[in-house]
Amino acid sequence: AARGRIIDATGKILATNKSVCTISVIHSQIDEPEKVIAALQKELGLTEEEVRKRVEKVSSIERVKTNVDKETGDRIRAYGLSGIKVDEDYKRYYPLDTMASTVLGFTGADNQGILGLEVKYDSYLQGTSGKILTLTDARGIEIENAGETRLEPVNGYDLYISMDSNIQQYCEQAAEKAYIKKQADEVSVIVMNPQNGELMAMVNYPEFNLNEPFTLIEEMGADGTESADKKQELLNRMWRNPCISDTYEPGSTFKIITAAAALEEGVVSLTDQFYCPGYKLVEDRRIRCAKTSGHGAETFETGIMNSCNPVFIELGERLGVENYYKYFKQFGLTQKTGIDLPGEAATIMHKQENVGPVELATISFGQSFQITPIQLVTTVSSIINGGTRITPHFGVEVRETDGTLVETFSYDKREEICSGETSETM
């Protein structure tokens, strides 16, 4: 069956199919083995030894090579040699090569999804393959005039996603510039509509070529001498989606959550006065501000503008551990987001009973715990949209190849504490 296409928000096809051939030989039907060997060796680029081994093997059918381009398959068919079987099939093809590689994912030799959206929506995309039933004798030779029964394949549904390839391309270019300028190990970018959770772009630079997913990119540092285990380790790293699978300390970006919790709890107002000498003493620790000379006198509003650590440490103290954890849970940070991609990691957070004044201080400005980039985007979106936590997603709907609507996906919107898996604790 032809696998369903993946189509972006602008109507651009991001994943489709190419016609390819599977070349096999049927030992009992071969009349001129040397001509068969010579033809297959020439057209398939295999050694004589490789071809001869398959041609001379006594079996009902022996596969010689898969994913052969249609032009080569047609040339082999034109030889007219008995015993050669050329079956047409489909191979997944990605017109934009590297675009959104860790999001789209790819398929295996059996045309089933292995990574990303390809595996998440595999049941919709894969369709149902057909069958050809023939009658043979005990030697595997087809009986003449016996006819055959055909069960036609049912093509997969097309998947329509929220990604906008124009926004994705722009973000990939920006990520590449940052990667080069900062000499970074990797760069991730997420663009999401905070009102409905639709993801318009997700970049993990450097991306890999979806049409050659088992070829390591230069950035992996491979030199061709790696063992099989080492190469697999590098491939797994290359395929990984850090936006959802890697956790990190969010740092000052998390101050948005601390500020929202403090305002909601009523422990601060915009005009409250603070003083920053460049650090704040917490028990036996001197925790510095980014501006070591200090911001001096400032209001809460200017403290936010200055991203002043001492201001947010004091907010954490005013909230207290119990209140802080209440809001941490209410924002949904102790659960996974539920994004429609495989491999999402959970938040790594202190157990509440293990949080002392120093831990609370560092948590308040986004350090000493870890979340995923998609978790941060989702949580900040709930502040932007007025308090509704939405589920981030790419999948919008599935359609028949003629455009007939089959299913529209719906996603949770949660006003209160989310239910689901709890975070990891340390």
C-alpha cells in the first residue's frame, strides 16, 4: 500500500512516496542462469559472487535487492529472462531532505514508522498491503492457466499537521546562524500557538537527511572506523529530539513562572520595593546576581526588567516551599505535556521535603531542577493565554487521498492541576 502523505499547514507535502522495485529470483523457473547472473550483476551493481549465491540457492523465491529505482527495474524486466521477478513497491521520500527531521521521523525497510510523527501516526499512515495468491506445484512452479487471486491494497490516510514549512525554514536558518556564531553543540527552536497548542515549528539543529537516515552527518564526528555499536550510539544521538527528550535548567526564562505565582498568591505587587547589592545571602550561601555590582533600589516591575536574581529569591521566600510546589503542580510541571511525539522526558525536581532555603532560592530563578524545552513553552503559554494549559501537538486531522475528512484530533485543555505521570525526583 502507498503510505499516506504528511502535509503541512500551507499544503506543502513534507513526506510522500516513490515507486521502487524489489528484485527476486525463482530458482525453479530459471532457464539461463548465467544470463540471469550477468544481467543482475550489471544492473544492480552487485558482485558476481553475491548474485550467483542467490540465483543458485534452491528456494521457492530468493530476494536479490530491495528499494531498486523503477528505471532499473524496468530495464531488468526488459531482458525477458525467465525466473527473474520484478515487484513494484513504494519507498518513503522526503522532498525537503533535512527539514524537521527529528519531528517527521522516517520509516524502515517494511515501510513502518520508526521515529517522530511517522511512528506516532503509523496506524493512519501505513494503510493495508494487498496480496497476490497464485497456485504452484511442489517445486514452486506456477501452474499455467490456474489464474491468480488479487487482494488490492488500501492506501494510507494523509496526515495534515500544524507545522508551517515557511516558519520552520526560517527557524532552521536562524538556528544554523546561532550554531555557528556561538559554536554550540546544538540549537533548538519551538514556535507554538499559545491559544490552541498547535506547533508551527520545531527545530533541532543540526538536522539529518531523512532520505538517508542511516548516514551519519558530519557534526556527529564519525570517521568511518566506528564499531557497529558505536555507530548505533551516534545514530541514536543524531535522531534524538532534544526539544522533548532532553531536560535542562531553564534559568531566567523560568522567572516568568515565579512572578506569575507570586502575583497570583498576592505576596507581591508591581510597586513593591527591593534592593539589589549584587547578591543575596541565603543561609551560608552568597548567591550572586548577573550584575555583580548590583541594581540598587528597584521596584518589582524593574526587577523583572532587570531579571534580578535577588528579587526572585525574595519572591521564593515570600511564597514558601509549600506554596511554590502548589503552583509548580498547578502549572502542570510535574506531568509530561502529552505532545504527540514519542520519547518525551519528565521534569526532574527535588522532593518537596528535601527543599531547604538554598534550594528554594535557586529554584525561584530557574536553577537546580530540569525541564524540557516543550514543557517550558507549554507552561509559559498557559500564562499568555490567561491560565489555560493546553496540550502541544502537530497532528490536526487525517484525510483520504481525495481530501475526504476521516478524523479531526482534539486535545485536552486544563484549567487546574493536571492528571498523569508524575515527574522524576532527586
